Amino acid sequence: MAIKRRDGIVIYDSNADFAGMRKAGKVAAECLDYIAPYVQPGVTTGELDDLCRDFMVAKGAVPACMGYHGYPKNTCISINHVICHGIPDNERKLVDGDILNIDVTAIVDGWYGDTSRMYYCGKPKIKASRLCEVTYECLMRGIDVVKPGAHFGDIGYVIAEYAHKYGYSVVDMFCGHGVGKVFHDAPNVMHIANKGTGPVMEEGMIFTIEPMINIGRPDGIILQNGWTAVTRDKSLSAQFEHSLGVTKDGYEIFTSSPKGMDKPPYKIG
Ligand code: MF3
Ligand code: CO
Ligand code: CO
């Protein structure tokens, strides 16, 4: 049985509840595997969104984004200088060299599996693929500090340290978040922080880590649609996201790719 701490962070049962997260995380990860071959020049983000919706529904899952605080689509698809919450549409066709993040959340038996990856449309510029490589490494370094007794700030510390080494900046206007039986819960998981700050991790916590890393300045602005964040300086931005749980001595990732397609380039077929 799950209990809520005084600071609002929920401690889940690391057996029964993690089993629920495994199922939801698997559907979300499978959806990101499934969509990879469709990321090609000429396809619209709206078409990719439809495909992801159909995939999740066929697996018995509910796409969590649709209707969430009025959000109009099933996924977020964020191209090039879009930081996050790009809204799929039937206008924008992908072109060779685009890099994009596809973010899906699948609800299975009330559990939310939230994950995103970068994709290359055709052949990316070296600058773009290097950003994606470093951003993936930021996510995995952040995950690797997770264990009982660690502080949430330790995650942001290692992420920012690594990103800054390449001259990149870390977006601080969005955070990772508690997840589980709800989409967005306490705590806020900062992607730039000081070591030893923030709440202490305990076995049974479930949350996301989802660093957004920019080539240029960290500043973002929200477009007129009220959702989409873009870099103020129009520099490229990348993001990867996993949902994970704190175990007795470390962590369990719920959204790993069943096909080993955790970062691009993806070998199709
Ligand atoms: N999946 C996003 C996250 O990582 C949230 C998207 S909310 C939406 O937290 F409404 F924009 F879909
Ligand atoms: Co998330
Ligand atoms: Co997400």
C-alpha cells in the first residue's frame, strides 16, 4: 500500500506497485520503438501522433496527454529549437536533418508510464547528433545517482556538470516529477541543482528524470498556443526521459526500450 510523506512524496510498494509501473512503462517504451521507422522526411507530426495513439489503444492503454489540462494531442513532438510540449499538427512535415523528441505517456491499469527519446529525420548535422548524445548521457548519469539516502539535488548536480563540460546549458523552467498513480506529482526533479540539496530518496519513490539541454542559452519562451516552449535564442534543444523507481539499493527503470532502441540512431528492422 502506498503512503504519502509529509512533504507530499508518495512511497509506493516496491513489489506490487512497481509491477504496475513495469506494465505501463513497457507500453510507453514499445510505442517509442514502434514509431521509429515512421520518422522520415515528409511525415507530419500529426501522423506520428495518430500512430502513437493507435498503438497505445491497441495495447489497452490510454494516452495520458490527450485532454490533460486541455492538451489537444496524444503525444508531444518537439522539433529542433522546441524545448518541449510541441503540439503535433498536420502542417509541419519533417525534413532531412531535423532532430525531434517524441514524448509519450501510457496509462495502464491506472499507472502512468512517461518516457521520451530523440529521433533523427534522415541525417542530422554533427552539432545536432552530438547534442543528442550528450543529453542521453546526462539522463543516464542522473539516473545512476538514484538510491536510498541520495538527495534529489544530486541528480541535477551530475546532469549540469556533464552538460556544462560541453558548453551546453540546462533548461530550468521544466522539471522531472513524481509519477505513478498520477501524471505529475511531488517532487520536482531539478535538472540543475547543488549536491546534497532537496528531499532524500527512499525505496518506493517513483519519478521521472527528463533533462532538456540547449546548445545555447537556457532561456525558453512559451508560444501563443500556451504549451510549446522554444529556446529564446533559437538554439537546438534535446531531451530524453525515463520513469524509474527507487529500489532497496538503487533504481529500476520502467521505460527501457525492449528493443535496445534507447537512443538514436535506431537500426530499423
Ligand atoms: N510527458 C510530459 C512530461 O514529461 C508532459 C506532457 S503534458 C502535456 O511530463 F499535456 F503536454 F501532454
Ligand atoms: Co515527464
Ligand atoms: Co514525458
